[in-house]
Amino acid sequence: MLSWLDLVSIAESITFTEDCDSIFWAFDGSGKFSVKSMYRTISFRGILPAHTPAVWKLCVPTRIHIFLWLLSNNKTLTRTNLAKRRHVEDITCLFCNENESVHHLFFGCCVASVMWRHLSEIFYVNLGADYESVARWWLSNNRHAIMNMTCAALMWSIWKLRNDLCFQGKAWRSEKVLLYKLLGTLRN
């Protein structure tokens, strides 16, 4: 009964006006509904990371733009992402024995860590801790164009080498293979 009386007192406190009602979409600055604002609200809670649009301004081939966009949205088909869609027997990394997630493959794996350490020494900047540590430099692409291109090429080379090991049956030998693949990507 007390809950009912509380509800009645709340209903009595509401005042109505003679103004016309209007529909207002609160998830966009214009107040109007759009599919884009709905997608941003569902996917990012209305907040879009600053480095996602910066992917498209890098001086890299289109296929690497698309790859980096997939990587920034955690849509790259690593073994753990594939396991979300269907049964995958082995979800371990092809370079080591840990689970192959996006973060692990490109930043946490011992092979990726060594390569990021080399790039950090070359550019005198701490790179490779995670995706954001690399992507933050993309916002000032004009000043850091060569470093950004090299970081994008490294992630692409890791992905290509991983796919060669997975689908072409090639054997892992050393970081030199990855280094040569990186240099070839940069040359192209």
C-alpha cells in the first residue's frame, strides 16, 4: 500500500502543458534519428575512438587501411575471434603457445614484442604496448608519417606471416623472416 501511495504522489506531481509534443533523438546533436547515430550508440555507446578515422589518413595501400580498420574494431579473424563464430580446435598462437587474440598476436606475443622493441629503438619512442600506443601517433600523421607507415607495415607483416604459417603450411624459423617481410612491405 505504501508503494501505491508513493506512485500516486509521483503521478500527482506531474504537470501537463498545452504545448505540442515532439520526438527528439537524444543520441545525435541535431535531435534527428539516423542509422549512423544508432550504430555509434550501439557499438561505441555514442563515443567513437579518435584513432579509428585516422586509419584512413595513413599513407598505406587500401588493403592495409581495411586491415587496420578491422584491427581497430577487433574484427580481425584471429583464432579466438573465430572461436566466437564456430568451433575451433586449436586457439593457440602459431608463434608461441598462448591463446591467439588480437592483442596477443600483434602486441603480446614474444615475436611481436621483439619487433616492437626494434622499432622503438629505431624511432626513440615507446611503441607496441597495445593498439592505442601505436594509434595515438596517427592523429598527427604529417609529423610522424614514416613511423606510422612502418608500424602499419609491421602489423600487416605479422598478419601475413601468421596467415602463411596457418594456411600455407610454412614453418616458423626466426624473426628475420618477419623482418624481411616488413622490409618488403615498406619497399612496396
